[in-house]
Amino acid sequence: MNVAKSFKELSASQKINAQNKIVMPGLINMHCHAADSLFRGLVEELSLEAWLQKVWVAEKAILTPETTYTGSVLGFAENLLAGVTSIMDMFWYPTEAVKAANDLGMRISTGGIFFDYPGIGNRSHEDFLQEAEKFFEDYNSNEAVFPAVMPHGSYTVSPEHLKEAKKIAAKYNGLYHIHAAETLTEQSDINERYGESVIRHLHSHGLLDQQAILAHCVHLDDTEIQLIADNESVVVHNPMSNLKLGSGIAPIDKMFEAGVTLTLGTDGAISGNDLDMWLTMRLAASLPKGNTLDPKVMNAKTVLHMATLNGAKALGKEDKLGSLEVGKIADFIFIDMDKIHAVPVFDPITHLVYSACKSDISDVFVGGKQVVKGGVICTLDINNVVEEVRALSPKIAASLV
């Protein structure tokens, strides 16, 4: 078929002027806790472990399915306005997260969480098992949802329960998303409990494979990096959260050299304070240069792939998402080039990674449907959600008093 000729024969119901815009694939945020946007700025200047103790208190006091939906809309809207069209979200009520994403017009990967300690809703491990299985049954054929199981971490979920979660993922050919090797304290804790490091622990229980998506991976030795690479597992780099919590800087240059599939995430707004994939890209490209004293490490094109095509690969959707190609789904965004910081532009890719901002996103399309127009969300009235959150804010503030 003559592709150029076939395009000429097509008729469009709508024509859009993209003059002075960069048109590119929508970004894929591979690690977020969107509903934690309710708690932005509430817990500050603590290391991860002490920070989590306060976070869990606030979440337990505030979160219900209803407030989770509200917080998810808030967090997803921030992502959408920043050009994110697909997101992997780990949270306590995944069905409400799906509803929020669907209402905004985004794609989402989420699913049943696992957590061994008293958590939100006082659910037991048996409850989590049933919820995880039902989630796959409800959404496995939904084109806008990529189901997963989401055990919180090896320090909050026992080996037996990690493996039970894995069985559910394997049954439905789903994804397996977990926090891993985020802090030195976590590494020490797992070593004391099980006599091996976090990645070795996951590997010894058969949890590393192509479906495994590991958030953070800040503290790894060369053997662990090779284990991840050999098992073809995916790593989600979250530089803003890792820096702000004082967790460290992930060795993504070494992982890249070993052949690990690297993706990018914002983490939640309660840890990194904003959900900005453009800042994430800039940090991902810049931190390794400073660490290695080598300006050639992690070039802009590589990092842009992490935020797009690598995310699609991690979701098992590289044939449909992550790039603008004939036959792929039309998830794309417009970057406004009528900005002072966009003049002149000699290389669009370096501009996107080192200069572009989330406020430069003018228009967003998911599946060919416009969901953001002129920097405004088209799919729902976000102002109503903003007012709901403002009304809830005094109760949130009082949750830690």
C-alpha cells in the first residue's frame, strides 16, 4: 500500500493547527501514587522509613474509596496536563484509581495491592488476594487498563505472600510491580531477616522476570544489576523522590550498560511534591553526568526513550504505544514552541529533555480523542475536585496532630 497516498484519501472530522508545536508521543509515568496528592507537603524532611510511619497514619485517617477517587483525579489531572497519557499507579483502592483515570481519559496500569501490616480499610491478606484476582477478572480485557499485582515491598510483605501475589499475576499474564532497594535501611532490614540483599531475595523466590517492574533500585551492587538484566526485569527510576527523601541516586548508567530496561516515574506528590515527568527526565539525564564526571553518559535520546517507548515496552504495549508510527494508537501531545526558552532550538530532543517544562504542554490526545485543549482538561470539571480537596484540607492537616 502507498502510505502517503492512503493518507491523502483520508478525511478528518477535525483539523488542528500544530504550527510551532512539537508533536510527540504521550509520556508514560511508570511509578506513581496519585491519590497521595491529597497529602502534598504534609510530611517533610524525613528519611523514607520515618516518613512512611507518618504517611501511613495520615492515609489511615483520611483514605476511603471516595477520598481515594478524589485524590486520584487530582494526581492524574496533574499528570495529564503535563503530557502523561499512561500511568502505573500503586494505591490502596485500585478500582477507584481506574475510575478516576477513565473519567480523565488516561490509560492506567494498577491492580491489587499487598501489605502485611494493618493498613487502609483493615483488610487481611485473604482480602488482598481476592481483590487482586477480581481486579484481573474485571479489567483484563479493558484496552485502557493494564492489570497488575502490586505488593508494596519485600520489607512489608512476607516471601510467602510475595509469591502468592506472583501466582495471580502469572495466571493472568499480568504485571508485578514492587518497591525494591530504595534505601540502605531497607537493604539492611532484608539482610537481617533473610540473609540476602533485596534483589537477591526477590530472585531467590522466583519473582524476577519480564513481568517484574521494580521501583527505585537505588542501592545495587554489580551482581544485582546483572540479575535484573539477566531476568529482563524493568527498573523505574524516580530521581526526584530519591533525592528529596535522601535515599540516594540510582546507578542508572551502570544498569543501562548492563542492558536493563529503564523507565521513569514521578513517585507520589507526598514524597517528590510534584508529578513532573519533565523534571524527572532532566534529572535522569543530568545526575549520572555529575556522578561519573562524564557528560556523555545518559544522552537525551536515551532518556526520552525511557519516558516513552521503554514505558510502553514495560507495559507489554510497545507495539501500540510509546512512539508515533503508522498502526499505533494515537496517544500524542503538543509542546508549545512559542516560549522564550524555546528560541532558538537547534535540536528538538535536547530541548525536550533539558529545556521543556510541563507548562509547555498545550494539547493532549489519548486514542485520538482530545483530552487537554489549550492547557485545559476537556473531560471533566477539575475545579469541582479542587474545591473538594480544599474542603478536606483541614481534616488532612489534623490527621497528624
